[in-house]
Amino acid sequence: MNNPFLDKVSLERRVLTLLNSKHPARMKLAGLTRAAINEWVSSNGRTISEHVISQVINLSTITNSLADLSGNVDCDAERSSPAAFAAALDELESRIGTEIP
């Protein structure tokens, strides 16, 4: 990662693009902060499954950790790898397709 901030923004955009284009939520997810996720969940009620919410939170954590890794902040490198991000994004995409309540 050359620029941790730009890399984090790019990863967040991938998550938001996937989620907002494929999930039928009334209100779109505005970001991967806890506040944005909480607002998205409370505004959309039961249209978002617990599994999708869990994956979004997981992706938020991984994205933040990847930025932290590049800044030499102490975090779990194995759970915060680009491979972990790709796997979590794939999991989110599969859950969106199968678990919409």
C-alpha cells in the first residue's frame, strides 16, 4: 500500500458500491463507520439480515486495520490482510444474494 488513506477509501468504495447496488435497502449505506452502519441499520429495519450486518462490520474492521497496518499500528495482520478483505467481500456478496429477509 502506497497511500494508506487512498487505499482505505478505495476499499470502502468497493464495499459501498457492492452493497448499495445489490441490496434493496431504502436508505443507502453512506460509509463504513460505526455511526453510518448504525444509521443504515436503524433506517432500514428488517430489510437487512444479521449476517449482512455482521459482514459489513467485519469489512469495516478489516478496512481500518489495513490502513493501520500500513501505518505501523499494532493490529492482527492475519485477520487484516488483503486476502481477508477479499474473502469477506465475497461472503458479503453471497449473503446479499441469499439472505435478504
